[in-house]
Amino acid sequence: MRRIGILTGGGDCPALNAVIRGVVEKCALEDIEVFGFADGWRGALHADGRVLTLDDVEGIQTLGGTILGSSRTNVMKTENGPEMVRASMEKLGLEGIVAIGGDDTLGVANQLFDMGMNMVGVPKTIDNDLSCTDFTFGFDTAANIVMEALDRLHTTAYSHGRVMVVEIMGRHTGWIALQGGLAGDAHVIAIPEFPLHIDDICRIVTERKERGKRYSVVAVAEGATIEGFHVDEGELKKDAFGNAALPDRAIGHKLAQEIQRRTGIETRDIVLGHLQRGGSPSAFDRVLGARMGAKAAEQVISRNYGCMVGLSATKIICTPLKNALSTRKEVDAELYEVAKLFCR
Ligand code: F6P
């Protein structure tokens, strides 16, 4: 009997379970058994996990998070890491691994593939900033959570005549802040890709007040570029992949203080944080995850390793894993211009 492994690495994301089910269901049609590694690459290093049956995956596309658990374990930073993964695969009789993750997890998969281990990648991040796919699953859910949060914040901001600064996930790109901010009628949207000046942010807020608007909502991505405003980075902690953990930056809180100082308008801030990643996925994400999972299984079935699945227009496609990691997908100017029309 053929057997493969599957793992979910990096920050979790709604619809990971839909992908897992897609892989298991499709593989079952060809009598391929799927071994689910516990906690991403950690499980792959230690051959830790369990076989996933059809019973195990029934209905799981409705659940948030990942039934396998996740971690940011970096195989390449572990002594003899690649050899340990190879040994796990041999011990468990796995011919390949479906790695579901962001650029870090898939970067490891790509390096292991170059070392002769069979890998198929599935792109995952709520940030939506991986290339070779139009959307990543989880992004739609996160953007909807942001939209719903903004809908709620409008009313309390109105009641008190305040500026409400909302910090939204997105260290390198502003997809969630832009999508959620545009849908949820933010009056200012600050993202990493298109710098905004602090003077312009304060101008919009002040002009709104002069026009008789009682309040303003400011959507700011974690990694937003704001000119004329210095955010003390504090002591940045790094994860095993060297990513800066931005929470110390607290851009939303500092921006709120600066807006209040400059405009004299009472300002509050809120960090949406991991609320954006938790809970059940949207219909769009459940279906996208299921389709990507099934497509990844097809690659296993036909032994087409070294590729990553992705969405292109309405079709699920495959690209070489190494291409997928080459560039970060940033918010495009046309979309940003539409958002700007609404920001006033
Ligand atoms: O990359 C996904 C993401 O949710 C980012 O938007 C965020 O900056 C980061 O992960 C948070 O990571 P952690 O869950 O490790 O705090």
C-alpha cells in the first residue's frame, strides 16, 4: 500500500482542515494511506503523529485551526534535521509529504525536495502574500472577521465621537487590512506597500470632524509604513525562521496616541490579533481548501513531486515549488486606488 505524510506548519489558518480532508479523501480513492504528522515539521523530525482515517476527517472542514497541530520548527536549524526527516519517512514507509504552510514551511519542503525527498506544497497564510496563487485559504475568513469588527467599531466610535485605530495582521503586506478595511468602511487604511504620511492620516481625521462627521476608523496593518512617524521597534524577538515578532512594535497603540496628540480628538485603539485566525472558515475558504487538498493528492497519485498547488482565476493549478517562493505577492496598485476612493 502506498503511504504519504501530511503536515501543517507555521501560524494556523482557517480551512487547514479542509485541505487535510481533501488530501485524505482523494488519496483514499487510490488506497493511499495518509499519516498526519503532529505539529508541523516537529512531528516529521520525530516520526510523531497518526494515520488519518476517513472517520477522522469527516466534517472537519467546518472547524478552524488544524487537527494536526502546528509549530514553527525549522528543520534546517535542527542538527541533522534533513536526515531525521528522511529517517522518519523511511521508518513510517512514506513515499512523500504534503506540506501545508507559508514561505517558511514550504522553503523547508523545497530544500528537502532538492535533497531527494518527495514533497508537494500547499500555500497557507491568512496574509495572502504568497505568489503563484491568486488567494490563499484563510484570507477571506480573516478579512470577513476584520470587516465585522469594523462594523461594530463604527457604532461605538460614533457614540463617543472618537477615532478608533484598529491594528490588523500583516507584517509584510496589507491584504487583510485593505480587504477588511475597504469592506468595513475604514476612513484611513495604512499598509506596508503604500506609505502614508502621518500628516495625511491626521488631515483625514480632522477634515471628517470639520465636515460634521462624529468619528473616524483607522485600519492599520501591523507592518504599515507611516512616514513622519517613528515606531520604536523595541526589542524584536525572532522565531526559528528569523521572522521578527511584531507585537512589541504595537503600531496601533502608538499611532492612536500620536493621532490624539496631533488632532486633540479622543482616540482609542484595538488589536484584533489572533481573533483573525481563529474560528470556523468562510464558505469560500472551505471550498478553496478542499480543492487545493484534492489537487495536492492528485500530484501524489501521479507522483508529480516538487510542486505547489495554487488558485489561478477559477482553476486550481500546479507550479514548481521553487517558483512559489521566489517573490512575495504585494497588494496591487489598482486595488489600493479603489480603496483610496473610499477613504475620506
Ligand atoms: O503570517 C501569519 C500571521 O498571522 C501574521 O499576520 C502575524 O504577524 C503572525 O502570523 C503572528 O504570528 P504568531 O501567531 O506566531 O504570533
